[in-house]
Amino acid sequence: MSAVDGESTNPPIPWYKLPWIKRLVHLAVLGITVVLVGQHVIQAANELRHQEFRINVGWVALASLGYLVGFAIQGIPWFLVNRDWDLPVPFLRSERAYLVSHVGKYVPGKMMVIVIRYGLVSSLGIGFGTVFMTTLFETFITMASGSSAAIVCLLALPTPEGFAGAFSSHPWLILGIMGMCAGFLGVITPWGYQFFSKIVTAPFKDARVLADRRIRVATVLGAFAVGLVAWSVMGLSYLATLNAVLPEPLGLEAWPMTITCVALSIVVGFLSMIPGQAGVRELILIEALKPVVGNLGAVAASLLFRVLTLFVEAGLAAVLYLGGRR
């Protein structure tokens, strides 16, 4: 308190950190996304009037199974991080907490993911700050492996001509993806982690001890490799999703393309901070795949993927949460 007038000496909050500014930015991004996706949906609805459209249930089942497997694999890095920091979270307990907590991403702010995860492991004596730090680091590993997979598939592996052309005609897109990749990779290095963790763990007494430790290189590499496997399976899931709505199914030669699309849509959706990546994911999938499968196929696949991922995530969370209480 000031000795003169009793007023607080706390520095003023910068204008760009004001809560209403953040909400305004999020609403603007969401609004623009809804308009752009809506235009594609309206166009697809008009196309439906002039052609027959069917959904292949068998491919939908394969897509759902692929997403479930990929989703489960994505939980392994969190277990590896916990094990590296000698946290007493068994593998099955870790997987359950990871999979159940993902329903929290549909709540604004994304903090509900951490709150749910903490609630499922707090009985093991792990503090909220520790869960916050391990979850954040696991997320960065997942995003780093996703953006890396997208870059490798886009630049080093064969993809359909229309798909590659959409990116080569906009080099700033490739530079942006490479920038995201470099940022996430920088944070997950042992040195980047040590710098980053000192900032993040400052408000949490139970997590400050983690800031004085370096995560093992083997743990980072192992978690990163697992992430690449998970994204590859997710790519197969989206390939099956496309085949569920297309009159002629695509072959495995389209796999690198679908890995790129799924990885980019989820990584960029995460950065958008929009709950559940709503609209952002669909917009990227539509724009990237429209030159290859047409507007109707791209729109139908993106919406179908949204529905099946919601069912898989919500159904799995319900089964694991209720089953774990017995």
C-alpha cells in the first residue's frame, strides 16, 4: 500500500491482457470461423441436390476404432512424463485420467482438463500444480510431434497433386507450420523445459521442485516417438472417414495427406483456444482437402469426423469414469 494515499502499488494490467480483450479476440476468431465454415456447408448443401450421397457404415466403424486407438496412444506421453518425475501414477490410472479429462476441452479456457485430471489422481498425493505442469508439458510434446509429422508428410512424402499445390502456392503457410514446430520443439528440450518450468511453476509450491530438475532426453524422445505413432493412427482414422463419404475410396497413398490434415487441424485448433477447437478444425480440414476430394466430400468428412470423435471421447470418458468408481 502507498504511504501517501493507501492505493495499491500493483502495476496496471497491459491492455492486451484485459479479460474483455481476450474474450473479444476469441469471439472474433470464432465468428470468422463460423462464417467461413458456414459458406462451405451451404455450398455442400446445394451440391447435395444434384447428386446422390451415402455414408458407408463400415468405414465409419473403422474410423471410430482408429480414432479410439490413436486417442489412447496419445495418453502414453503423460505417463512417461509422470514416471520421469517419479510420480506414483500407474499406467492404467494415468490412461484413465488422461482419457476422461479430455471432455474438459469443450469448456472455455481449457483448465477443466487439468481440474478433471487432478481430481482423478489427487488421491495419490499429487498436487494441482504438479498435474498442471505435467499436463502442460505432455501437451507440448503432443503438439510438437503433430506439427513435426505434418511438416515431414508435407515436404518429404508423396501427397496428391492438388493437396501439395495448395500449400506450395502459399509458402507462408509452410513457414507458419515450421514456426509452430520450432516453438513446440524448443519448449520440450531439457533446456527449454527448465527455463519454461521456472515461470509456470512459480504460483504452485508443490510443483516448484520440478523446475530444478531436467527431464531426461530419453523420456522426451520416447514421448515424441509415441506421439508420431498416435498421429499416424489418427491419419488412418481420417482416411477411413473420407472413404465413408466418398463414392470411390482413397488408397494408402493418401495416408501422408490425412496425417498432415489431422495434425494441423488439431494443433492450430489448440492454439486458437476455442473450446473443443470448434470450427477451426473443420475449416482447416475443408480448405486443405477441397482441391482433392471436392467441397462436398471435404465438408461431409470434416463434420462426420467431428461427430464420431465426440461420440468416442464422451463414450470412453463415461465408461472409464463410471467403471473406475467400482
